[in-house]
Amino acid sequence: MCGIVGYIGDKKATPILIQGLTRLEYRGYDSAGIAVIENNKIEVKKDKGRVSNLTLLDGIDNLEATIGIAHTRWATHGKPSKENSHPHMDMEGLFAIVHNGIIENYNELKNDLTQKGYKFISQTDTEVIVNLINYYYNQDKNEDELKFLRAVKNACMDLKGSFALEIISNKEPEKMIVVRKDSPLVIGKGNGESYIASDIPAILSYTRDFYFLNDYEFAYLSRNNIKFYDTNLNEIKKETKAIEWDSKGAEKDGYEHFMLKEINEQPKAIRETIGTRLNNSKVSFDELSFTREYLEEINKMYIVACGTAMHAGLVSKNIFEKLCKIPVEVDIASEFRYRDPLINNKTLVIYISQSGETADTIAALKLAKAKGAKTIAITNVIGSSITREADYSIYTHAGPEIAVASTKAYTSQVTMLALIALYFAEILERADTNKINTIKEDILKLPNKAEEVLKDTSEIQEVAKRIYKERDMFFLGRGVDYAVSLEGSLKLKEISYIHSEGYASGELKHGPIALIDIGVTVIATITNKDLVEKSISNIQEVISRGAKIIVVTNQNIENKGFDTIIRIPEISTEISPVLSIIPLQLLSYYISKEKGLDVDKPRNLAKSVTVE
């Protein structure tokens, strides 16, 4: 969603702010802007449209300020326009603010401020915040070094909803205040300077040392110092955490698009995710202090996530139930939190979020904890919000994922979930040892086999050229292949804007087959040797109705009227989705490219959904 960048130090702020916004474009936005303090005066430059438009604004190149805030906006309150874009200033021009999140009681606050004589020029909830800060500042008769901070704190206490804020003031031209609640924000520590962003990749080229704020923690920044305060304005101590990501992960590194780069990074991401957790004899998770007695008492597991991460959960349901003999329910976070799920202290809930900032997933996690369940967070971002809420946190180590459509995060999540299932299975001793060992051996082979899939993509590119003008497509699969079909369908929708649906093959005759007509493309995935005959039977049903068939398989299947067979290496069925999804990712990518679309930044989508 919205992106935030800030800088305070001794360098010219404007280029740093614009570069940071450029690196946050993948989050999705409709307008952009910056505010700096120049000669004790706040200068705001903003407009709707792309970040690159900022460089064309009159006077922006002349700004020499060394303190500033910046923002890319995703419209929530008010249409995309220059007036509604951030930063916003208060009525008197004393403060400038950027904001990520949604203020639920902004109408009530706006009405109250209007009665006090405040006037507004935008339709946003953010302008309410900055005028509320102005109100508290002017009401405060104590002229001390914390007056600015008190005004921000008092305003935040009135806000209901989510927010990440950066505030500067011409009353304190050498200071900046940063605070968050339920929205992401990190502070990068440099040498006599600080960088602020809503996401690590925006500032990763400047520093690897980051502060992570908890809710309602206030950072009061000067050029050479940062002080942290709680809601009582008592000073608190915070330590930096070192981020191991390579800054090149936020660059295209010669690839035409981030998505293609990240598809090709999957062997490395899988290898890093496996790390030292698996050797030839045992799976280890030192951060999970689970005893056999605890696991034996679990009566149900939930896996909760959104979008692609939820599909990773669907894939892993099979391996958990097969190896651990524990019932597993996979749920969409936005549904889970509102349906009063049956949870108690014998329930284990696993939450998956690439960013660790997905609003619905975090809210669902808090719900499960309140009901007494143990919670595990699987994420790709150290120090993210979900890790501070969960009982246990596990990192996938996929590195920065910039393209909106998730690829390497998904395959890393599936790999990590399989490793956790094996870990539980070895403790519980409920599954056949030979089966466990076979899957372990195959997981170690995954990186090399993923490289095999990526070696030659010419056939997939040819298929894309044949079908990129299609308006409707269908994906079929059974068992874990059905979960892969859902993810393949989502990828196609996300970046090509082609309508597609994923169906369980056996459900065709229960309605979906009515949609099959001459020339419709159907993509089937077959990786389970026990289901080959039934799957082919389903495929013949759509062939007889004129469909064009593309099959992704690692089975020895003869071509029985298929248009294309895309072959992948053989692997245990339980982890085959790590390989079978790669051709579907590539197909979606090349279709989008053939259509001339913005692959990395598809319309209406954001990388991290940080508001409900």
C-alpha cells in the first residue's frame, strides 16, 4: 500500500527521498510527494501520477535541505489528485506529515476540528492528523524541548485505526518524529544520519542496521541522535538489528523485470530456506520448543494467510496431515478473524506473510492468541510486525521480493512448511520412517531440480505467444496439484488481467464444464502417480469439447491429444508444488510481457496489504 521514506543527516535530502520512493513503487500508488525544511520553511512538492513526475516539478532540483519526508499514496479517503496526495500540512503551515494507514474516526475528529475553526483542503484522513497536531501544539503552554513530541503523542492517542507517521515542523527544523501503530515502519541507522521507510528495500543501499518500532513507540530524531519514547514519554532503549539481505536484491541486476529475476532466484531462495535446518539425519528448529507431549495434545492445526501465502498453506495441508496425523484447516485471514473459529489451548495456528505486515493476518493472529492457541509466524522479513505478535517466528530467507506477484516467497514458504511438517513428524513418530527420509532427501534436491526447470524456457515462451490474447483460461489439478492450479490461476490474473479459474479436476462435471467451449485453454498439472489415470480422464472430457490442453507433469504420460506437455523433474508428490508452479509463473510472466503490460506493478494491486 502507501510507501513512506524519510531522511535526516548532512546530505541533500531530495535525491535520497526520490530514490527511496522509486524503490517502493512496487507497493502500489497513485500519487507521490516530498516535504523538506529549507531555511526554516517547509517546502512541499507533490502531484498525482508516477514518482518520476516529481523530478519535473518546478524548483525541486533547487532544494538543498538535509531533512525531509516523502510518500507514495494509495487512495483510500479521496480520489487520486494533487490535493489529496501527501505530504499534508496543517492550516498554519507549521507541520508536514506523511501517513500510511487508515484513521477510522477521522470524520468525528474532522467535525470537532472544524468547529474549532480549522479548515481543510483535501478529502483525506491524513490532513485531520496534522491539524490535530497543530491543535495540541497551540494548546500546550510549556515551551520545552518535548513540546513537539507531546503534540504528536496527544494527537496519536485520539486516533482509531492504523498509522505510520513521519512529521516535521518549522518550529523544530532540526527534528523529525516517527511513530507507528499496525502499519510498517523501519528506521535505518547511518553514520550521523537516519533513514526511514515503510519497507527495508527502500533504504537497504544506505544501511544494514535497523530499528524496529513497536506500536505507540515514538522516535524523536535529530541529525546525530535518536531518542525513543513510550506513550508516557518515558525514554526507552532500543537496539538495532542487522539485516543480511544483499542490496542487489532490490535491483534488477540485468533482468528486464523484477518478477523474472525473482523467478530465477528461486533455486537460491529454496537453498537458503533449507539452510542448516536439514541434514541427512534430522530436521532442526531450535526456535520451536515443542515437546512430544505438546504435539500429541494438539487436536487441530490452522494455517492462516492471504492470497499466494494461503495457497502455500493449502499445499502444506497434505504433508502435515499425512506425516503428523493432525487435522489441518487452511483459512483466509480476512474470513478467519470474523467467523469465531473453534480455537483453544490445544490448537496450533501457523500464520504466513511474506512481508510480515499483512493487516488481516496479524489481526487473525491476535485473535488466536486471545483464545489460548500457540502461534507460529512464517515470514521473510526480520523484525516485521507479525514476528512481534507470534509466540514463535521462522524466517524463509528468500531475500527482497520486489515484484507485486509473489514467486520466490511462495516456493520458500512451501519448502519451509514441509520442513516444519517433517520436524513435527520426527517428534511424533506417527509416520513411516522411509517416507520421511525420502521426502527429506528430495527436499535437498529441490534447488538443483528448480534450476533444471529454469534452464530452457523457450517452450513456455512459445505457448505464451499462442495464447496471450485469450480472455478466459482454466487450471485443473487433483490433490496438491489443485492447490498449484489455484496459485497458477492467481498469477495469471494478477499480471495479465486474463480471467482464469482454478478447479479440482473431479469437480468439472459438477458445473465448471459448462464453461468449456471450442478453443478455450485449459492448463492441467499432474504430479501424483496414483492420480494420473483419473486426471487424464478429466482432461479428455474437456478435449472432447474443443479445449486446448497444456499439461505440466513429472509423470510418464503419452500425448493423448494435448497441445503441449511441459515436463518437470520427478520428486515426491508432497513437495512437487515447489517445481510445478515454476512453469506457471513463467507462463504468466511471458503472457503479460506479450501483452505489453507492467509486469512488476499490475494495476490496482499492492505488494503488501497493510490495511483491512
